[in-house]
Amino acid sequence: MDKLLEQQLQDLISPYTERSENKQLTAEYVQAQKEQCIQLLTMRMLALNRSSDEYREYDFLTRCLLNGWLVSDIKTLSTLYENVQKFPVEQGHRRIGEAVLDQFRFTKADTLTKRVALYDVGRQLMYRISPNEYRTFLKSFDQRTVFPAEFPNDKDFKIVSRSAKPEDGVVFSTFASSTDNPELYKRLQELNRTQDNYVMQELTDQERQAEKNAPANLSFGHRYIGGIKEKASDSIRTALGEAVYDEIWEMSRGSVQERRVPLHHSVGTKYQKQGHHVLSMEFAGSNGTEPLKLHKLNKNLKGDLETMSADKVNEIYGEAANVANSNTKLKFVRKKERTIDGPNGEKAQKIRYNFAGVSPGFLFGLLNFGKYSVQSSRENARFYTEQFLKSHFEQWLKDIKAGKTPTPVHIELSGHSRGAVTAGMTAVAIDKWVTKYLSQHPEMAGFKKYINYDLILRDPVPGLGTSTVLGDCDLRGIPNMNCTVLCSMGIQTTEILFPMQHVRGSKKIILNMEDHQMDVAKTDNSQEGIVGNSTTSASGHMTGYFDAETGELHRGSGLSELPDGVYVADEKYRLIRVTSYSQLLTLHKTVFRNSIPQPARIRRIHKMVRDWFCENELDMSFPDEQTRKAEEGKAKGIRDRILASGATRLDPVKAEIQRLKKLEQKPNVTKEERIQQNYRLISACRTYMKNTSLPPSGESARKVGMVGDVLSYAMRENNLFAKELKLYRDDNPKNVLDEKIQNFRDRLEHKEGYLQRKCDLESKRLAQVNGVQQLVNDTKNYCQQKLRLIGEGYRWSKKTLPIKQMLEEGAALDDRENLRELKDYYKRLNALPGKESFQDLNRLAAEKSTQLADLSKSIVEAETPIKVIADKHQADVRYLQQRNQELQQAMDDAPELAFNAPAPQPKPNAPAPGISNS
């Protein structure tokens, strides 16, 4: 900051501080002094280049003042800003510091609790990176007393005394109210829970390439028993294509604001704030004495239930719960309860139970017996639910008599390993009890519609000796059931110890290529110091799952708000949607290669995915016209292959395809007719898939994969027609997923340089596909020419007859072949016996096999003709070039503004100005 401006600001700060010390501040004076500071900063900025360091600092201070920071905070804020500029870039400190500055720029601090929470983020940053400056920074803030006149719109304003307590070398502030408001600290913690956005980690081009080229970090189980031979992202690229990572990489570019995405988490808290009642139960895995998310995530929560003091255990986990219908306490089942005021003043209840795993602290939880067995925990959980629901049933009767709508309840059940099995079986037991209880109370008929279930089951494993009893969990038929199942495709031990439960009726399936632990106890270390991720430590939360399709992050209970579907997660917990069962088949081959994984586990995963496509709707259409045309070309090619198949089991599917082809040729065919015929084709495809043994292999896999593609395309096409015909009711739109995808694509399109980067990528892919087409043409021309030169009179021997057959097959090649068929042809050509006698053929086989391997790295190995892939890439390039020109023209036509002046200042006593955190 230059000396002249510093002195001008000091001339305003000094009388402000003097009035503050004499307790003479008024809201009018506070606002007037703030406006004068903003005016000084603004006038100085007009004389500077916008890219200069001084301009950026003054812009930072101006935005902070607009957000609610005080005149007396200017020095503190300036100290923070200037120290961040000194942070070393190479260690990543600068990036973290800039992220914190953006939090100050874009987050309101117009209430005391928000101001303290934001300050704590800056304080922690200063301590980690610049301990010497930390003390000055701490002193400049903590010794300043604030007054209600400085926060005229903070209805909950209370003067707070602060004290600092060192823990593990880091000073954490503790808060104590000097008034009769002991809830202030709790409200400060609540600010963290209500954060609704997340900042993706920034990566340079070199870091992105390094991540892509990093070797697989495979555990013992993956390498020897589990069967997985390469890292998840490599498998996904091979099976689904490079393009699935375009949006993921794009979200690692740009400013903090450009990398900020919607965050889904703390779903129970969200429901409670809406006035609903919540019952949450979390079941630990075998031998676990603590629940899923708390055990090592917070530096303040050292130890476990065995080593903590009784008071500390009660504070964190709650009081010990009783055994069902007994006064006996369960040491490892804990209960916490909280009631808050809903939006209309109603009392919203939330009860949370934390359950230990099977045999806590004994034999690694190997044996399922005793008061913490799956069956015992299920019965206790059902009993707690009975108590919870009965009280609300009585209230619902009173509400209905009074003409009110009953307040919904939400039952959240989550668990890992055997805990996941317990959670699923508990949901079944609760539904059975509710059905029986309501049948005995006719006046309560219909109450089921007010009960909602959210289940998150992480790798449900019944364990040794219990798979025969607990091997299946059927959640179908339970109303309002929203279940998410996470399945490990690679496990670290034998099938006897880790047999996977077959869950039916899930709405979301996430295929994870890690071991059995999955994301349990994994913390998010990429967002240090950001408000919304931690107010007490750098590793304050579980890692989240980023949906690459919608651009949203789902963490913890937020997985319940993931769009319905099947996903595969890579090693960074980024989710790629699986749109067809055929993609799982391709992924399976890619992941396991020639290894022999656990057969029962893999069979159940295949069944769960197959059943999802057979029992659920794929609630999405096509993101754009060129994708629709490419998918249409692919679908028509697959239908023709099905019709050409001699398999009699495919006859019902063939019959519906024939009817569809006739309908398409009919003049003036309506979309309603197409929808109805698609439904008949969908039914035939589902019947075929349900009657197929899993996992399929060889020709069976090819056929069921084709049927799966036809099924998925018909569902997506019906969604498109329904959307165009406006068949969705406004109060229950089924095209929400399409809207989310489109909104995310629109956001990316307006990101500087995105369209050009995307266009360059598509151009490279098009060049690769064109290379494959040229390779096919070269091979075709060679084979045709060779057959002509040899002539029809040539006498082929028994030894050379296979060469003739390969030449004839090569002469018939064209770009209607898919990559898998081409690879198969060149593989057979390269292994052809006797080709050495044809030197040019021998050379062709070697050259073309290598050439195809190089060209096909980023092309999906699916049942899609090369021509269809090429047409789509060409359409993508044209579309992206056109959109880029349109966007550039719009920017050129926009009036150039020399400076975005601050928004008009409100009158005294009006709401404090600020920049919304959107």
C-alpha cells in the first residue's frame, strides 16, 4: 500500500478507533466512515492498471468492506493480503493463500459469527505458513472489541470473549459467551454445516499430466487376490474413452470462483432445518468401536471409546443407549438428540445413534455373535425406531384432525462392511414393523407416505459363516426408499471372509476399484483452510465424490442426493456415469484383464447393475443434437447386428426391432407411437437380460451387451420425446438430470478458453479416428489388390488357405466395423501362420497392428462403428468452433468498462452491503 493512501486511511481509522474505545460508535458513523474508505480506495484504483499488485490489493480491501468488514479491520486485512503475496509458489502455499483471499472476497461477514469464522480461516493460514506474522495478525484482531452498532443487522449479536489454547503445536481459539447465550459456539459450528459449495483443487497442466501418468498404487489384494491390475482412471479411460475426463480436468482450472461447485452434505441437518424430524443411525464395520466418520477426522477427537474419558465420550458420541426393552446399557451404542426451531417455529427433532461393529475389540470382529452381532444391532435399531415413530404417529393423528399436513420423518441408515449389512436389514425390519403396526391401527392408514428412507451401504459384507443367512437384502417394495450401494470391485482377502451381499432395490450403485475400506477414514486434504471444509483442522471431512456429469460434489450423507444411476469411481473419487450394462462388461474386461477375481462378488456386482437397468428408468436423454445423432447411428447399427444374429433366444427382441423399423418407415409417425413401441422393445430387452447368466463371456457377453445398449438408447429416446411433448408434470419433472447436465455444460462454455481447449481435444481425437479409417482403407486396398494379382486360378494349399480367408476378410473391411472387431482382425492377421511367405503381408500385419494400438488409445472399445465415432467428433468440432465464435462475438459487442464501480451504498440502518456467496 502506498504511503499517501495509507496516511489517508489512517486519518479515518484513528478517530474510528478512538470512538470505539470510548464506546461512542453509532450505526450512522460506522457506515459513513466505511463509505469514505471505499471512496478513497476506489479513486486510487481508477488511476492504476487492473493487473497491478496495488490494484488487486485495493480491490480486495474494497470487497471486504462491502462484505461487512470494519474500518478498524483494514490493517489486519492488508497484513493478510500482503503476506499471501510473499508465500512461495512452488510449495503450493500461494495457491492455498489465494483460495483464502477469495473466501474473504466473496463471503459476507456482516454478522459476528460469520466474521469470526472467516477470521479463523485466515488465522490458521497465517500460523501454518508465516508463524512470525501470525502473532501480529492475532493481536490486531483479538484485542479489538466490537459493538452492536458495527453489526446493525445481526439479530443474534452477542459480545464474545476469546481465549487461545495450544493443541499439538497449533493454537485453536475457544469461545465463551460473556452474556446469557451459551449457544453461540454451537451456532459458529453450525456455519460449517450449512456451507453449500466446495472449491475443487487447482491443478496445472503439468500436474494433470503427472496424475495421468502416475503408476498405479495397488495394494497386495489388488495385485494378487482382488484381480485389479491397473489404476482406476486408466481402466475408465480404456473402457469409456478419454473424453469422460474433459470436464473433470476443466474444473481444476481457473480462479477459486470458477472452481467452486455445489456441495451436498449433512442431509439430516438440512431436513431438520426444513422442520422435518430425523432419525439417523450409523453402523461401524466389524471390530469397530467408533462410527464411520468420526474416528480420525478431527485432530481434537483423539483416541476411541476405549481410551477417552467418560465425559469426552458423552460429549462427542452421546449417552449410552439401552438394550431393547431393557434398562441394560450398551457401552458401544450411543445416542445424541437435538431439537431446533423449524422455519415456521415448529420443533424439529433429530436423534442420532452410533453403533459399534460386530464383536467390538475381539478377534477383529471375526465372529458374528453376542449383543453387537448383526441380528442384535438390527433388533435394537428397530426398537429405537419404534419409539421414534410411535411418538410421531400420535402427533400426525392430531395434525390430520386439525386439518394440517403431518411433518415428514427421515430415517437415515448408513454403515460399512457388516455395518452396511446391519443397516440394510434394519430397513427391512422397520418396514415390516410399520406395516404390521399400521394394519393394527386403521386410523393411521396411509402414514407410510410420510416416512422416508436414506440408506448408504458401503461394501456390505455378511462375514464368515453368515452369508447363507444374510447373503441377500431386498429393499424393493419399501416406499420412499432411497438406497446407495458402494461396491468394491477388488477385495484384499478370500471369498469366505468377504462374501458380498446382493442388494436389490438400490437407486444408486457406485463401483469402486479400491479395497474393502473404500473411502472410510479417507480425509479431504485438498481444501486446507477453506470455510465449509473445516473450522478446526486441515483435514476436517471425509473425501467427497465429484459427479463429472452435473459438476456437483457429494460428501458423507450427501451421496443420498446423487442422481439415480450406476457410477464408477476413480482413485480421486470422481464419478463417471455408466449408461449401459455393456459398459460394465467393457470395464470388467479392462479392470481384471486375464486375472481371476472373486467369482461370487463379481457375479453379484453384475447382477446388481443388470437389475438396475432392468428395474429403473434412465432419467436422461441426450445433451446435444450431435450426441443424439451419434447414439442413433450406434443404436441402428446394433439393431442390425441383432437382426443378423442366428440366436433364437433373441427372437422376441428381433420382433420388436422389426416393428420399430416398420414404424420408422411409416409416414407421419407420431412421437407417442414411437414411445409406445420403445416401451415394448424395452420390455423385450429386459426379459432377455434377466434370463442371461452372469457374468457373461464370449458370444453371450457380446449379445447381452448389444441388448443392453438398445435398452439404454430406447429409454433415453423416450425421455427426449417426453420432454419435447411436455409430458412431465411441472410439479414432478423427471428431466431434472438433463437440466443439471445442461446447466453445467453452459457454465463450462462461458469459462475463458474452455471451448477452444475442448475443440483442440476433439480435433486430436478426430485425427486419431481418421487415422483408423485410413488404416482400414490401406488394408482393404492391399487385400483387394493382392487377391487380383494372385488371380482366381491360383491353387491355394491347405497351409495357405487361411491366408486367402484373411485376405478376403480384409478386402471386405470398411468403417462400419467397430474398434474391437478391427483389433481382433489385426490380432488374427499378425498371428497368421505361413504369412512369412508373403513378405509384404508379414510387414503389413506388424505395421498395422502397432499403428492401430497407437491410434486407439483414446477411442472407446465399444460396439460403435468407427464411422459413427468420426461423425460425432466432426460434429463436435463444428459445434465447438461455432459456439466459440458466438461467444467471442458477444464479448466483442459488449461495452468495455474501465472499472466496475462498487454498488451504491445503502442508507444508514439499511442492511449491510455485501457480495453474495454464489
